[in-house]
Amino acid sequence: MSLAAPASAENARQRGHSAVDFKSATTGVAAKAMRNELNNMMAGVTDPAKKKVFDAEMQSFFLLFNRFLTERAKGEKLDWEKIHPPNPKQLLPYKTIEGVDPSILNKLAVLKLNGGLGTTMGCVGPKSIIEVREGMTFLDLSVRQIEHLNSQYNVNVPFILMNSFNTDDDTARIIQKYQNHNINILTFNQSRYPRVDKESLLPCPTSAESDKADWYPPGHGDIFDALQNSGLLDKLIAAGKEYIFISNVDNLGAVVDLNIMQTMIDNQAEYVMEVTDKTKADVKGGTIIDYDGTVRLLEVAQVPKDHLDEFCSTRKFKIFNTNNIWCNLKAIKRVMDEDAMNLEIIINNKVTEKGQAIIQLETAIGAAIKHFNAFGINVPRSRFLPVKQSSDLMLIKSKLYTLEHGVLTMDPAREFGSTPVIKLGNEFKKVANFEARFKSIPNITELDHLTVSGDVHFGKGIKLSGTVIIVCAEGSKIQIPDYSVLENKLISGNLSIIDH
């Protein structure tokens, strides 16, 4: 006679099975409903060229959506016990290589991720057209870099922009001014995915022509699908290109480096991620890890809450991903042809202007490292100069950097190699307001830390050194006079000095 399980245990087991069955059933229903909606949208596209692109995008989106449903039902997470810092074969030091043959550049294409808008900095249009230095935009500086590279070494490195549907029209108009330059500029669009209603799990758009607000660009991990779907991947390979260097358009430190390219070739690598040492400002940046013997990217969103402090500490995780990526084009084609690209899903929760809760399913290019013969290179901080906010803009515009051929180089007079920590208040957030508050950008070569809060205006010829904190009382105004020298100063309340 077999022993029956206690009623309470049997009931619990049945409840467990019911929960799993319910999740599976719900996943199946949601997937089928999404499939039907996408099919209806695809059927409505009649133009053959547009239909080919749209169908490919919707197929890729559905695969991502189905994975999202499956992973949500299973609740799969990384096993923290398998996560370790990278070993010496997975993370190489940056080194200068003697006698690199610059002709290897003929095998290279350079791509900038140009899908973002400048809205967070109060600008209209692509972020790449914000003026950052001497009247030149991000795009101008990038073009100058590649032009000089081609002229200096007598090579032909094409310059590629991956736009989004938000930036494509404006970018096409802007790049016309480079027609007579010594540079071959190519553009293509990343995919356009439908936003998903959080409650119903149905797409927000009802047709391919629905309002722009119903769609989104699905993160830079989409670059692999977009390269293949656009046909550009095959065109580059047919033109004899073997490698592609990818970076964010707003990272002014991401210039072509022969040493890194040669290191990649020497090690027969298919994928190289540039990482750099963490500072207090970068503790939440994604990092390379050894996961069960393979090199992976660990993002803060994947970290269990009880391990967040460990992740943010520089004791165990000392470096972070700059998003400067080098890839072998034939290796990308191999992975895509095998349908093997499987990037971790980033769930971006948003609320529309109409108050609708939606989700955007996105991926990151760094997550692709696990699919290739890959490693990271620990590069100097100078290769990571992003401009995400006005405090970054202040650094770039200052005389801390010299500009030549589109390349920014830190003043050697700077005693420490790291950049100053600058925190500007909300009054400086928009570029127009930032510009209005400086007669000229102060000399910050000897600055360690600057915090500015409130209605503060800077005169011309000012020098800031050490730690400077300026806090203006609400309803008051602080005007820093021309040619002031502030060293290790705290200014608070209100201040207005008038020459007469």
C-alpha cells in the first residue's frame, strides 16, 4: 500500500502545477493574439519594397515578444554564484603596438549609433546635430575624424550612420553638406517596433501607418537585425570590409585606434568590447563577467537586489562597458544566418502622454559578446567622453581639451588624468539655458569638483580650482564676476557684483 501525500502538500503541489499551466496558457493566448495583430498590419502594406522591410521587422519583433512571454513565465534569472570577474584571457590591457601597418584600415568600416533625439537637452531633432565645440556638431567632428584618417593613411574607411525613424529624415538632409568631402557616408535605419499596451499585451499601432508615437526604436542591440535586413551587411563584405567599429555618436572619445584593431587581428577575435575603469559616476555601468566559463555582459537590471551593493563596488567589478564595439563582419553574418543571436531583453516601462502604460522590449549591443570569440580591452578613460547632459558639455567646451582634426585631447597640464566632477543644476539642463549662463566657459584645468545649484551666471575669463560649490538661494541670483578666481570656495545665498 502506497503512502498518500498529506492533503496540504498535495494541494500545494496542485496549486503549483495550476500556476505553471496558467502561465503557459496565458503566454500562448498572448502570443497568438499578438501574431494575429501583426499579421493584420503586415497584410495592409501593399508597396513591395516597404512590405519586405516591414515584414522582416515584425518577424523579428514577434520573436522578441515571444521570448519575453516565455522568460516571464519561467522567471529565469542569472545564477549569481556563477558570476565572476573576467579572467586574463577575457580582459586584455590596452597596449601600444609598434609598427602597425595602417593599410589594415582598408578592411574597416566605422559606424555611429545615431538613433537618439536631443530632447533631454532641450533640443529638437537628432542629438548628433547639437553644437558641442567651436560651432561644430557631434556629426561634424565624426566626419572630420574619418576624413583625416582617410587622408593621413591614404585609405578608404566608409562612415556609416544607423538612424532611427525619428532621426532619418533630418540626418539625410544634414549630410548633404558633406557631398564634396573625402568621405563615403552610408546610412540605414534600425528597426521600428510597435509599443505594447502593458495590460492587454497587444500592439499600440493598428496599422503600419499608425502615428509615430505608437512605435519605438528597439535599442542598439537591434543593429545586427538591421544590418542584415537592410542588405548593408552583405554589401560591406562584398566590398572587402572585414571589421566594423561601432560607437555612440555622442561619445567624442570613440576614435579609430590602430592599436585596438591590430590587437583584434592578432588574437583572431570576432568581437572586442572596450571597457574602462569605473569611477563613482559609473558604478551602475554594465560590466564584462565570466559566467560559467564564458565571457558575458552583466547589466545592472540583471542584478538581484541583494547583490546591488556588490555590483556597484569597484572591488569586484572594476570596469564598465563604454559601448565602443569592434566586430568581424563575417562572424556577424554567420551568427545571423544561423538565427543564433539571442540578446537579453531589456523591458522599458513607459507612460504615454495620454496616460497609457506601455512596454518597449529592447536589447543592447554589448549583450552579443557571448555569441563570438570575444574579449574586452581595458582602454584609457580618454576613449570615453560621452555628452549626456550639460555638465558633460561644459567639459567638452572648456580649454581642458584641445581640438584637432575632430579629435579632442586633454591638456597635458592637467595634473591628474581623470576629468573633474561637474554637477550643474536644473537651470543648466537645456542647452539654450546652459549657453545663456556662461559668457565664456571657465578655465577648469585645475578643477576637481564643481557643484552649481540655483540661478547662477558666470562672467568671462573665470578660473575654477580645487572644489567649488555654488548654491544660490531660491528667489536670489548669483553673478560670478568676470576674471574671478575661485579655489576651494563655497558660495551660498546671493551675490551680485556690478562694475561701475
